Amino acid sequence: MSRVNAGYATAKDMLKLVKEVQSSVYDETGYCMEPEVRFVKPTGDVVPLDSDSLDVFGK
């Protein structure tokens, strides 16, 4: 499954969604999903998916 932000969601919104899906899957199945997500800044720099990533986007 892939998701592309085609609207007004912030990086913080997208990260929250990823974490909610991970939590829900774990609660339902016991399976810990490892994300293969890449946040890309307007400059083209790739930001790793972790809680500190949000600061890079200013959100």
C-alpha cells in the first residue's frame, strides 16, 4: 500500500498516520511493521522516519 499526500496534510500528519497504522496492526496481529517510508524535503534531501524527523519540516 502506498500513500501520497495530494492535499494539505503536513509531514507530521503523515507520520501520525503511519504510527497509527503500525499500532493498530500490532494490536490486532502482534506483528510489528517496519516502515519503508521516505520523507523527501523540497530540497530533495531524504529524512529518516523517526520522531526527530518532524523538526526538519518545521512542524
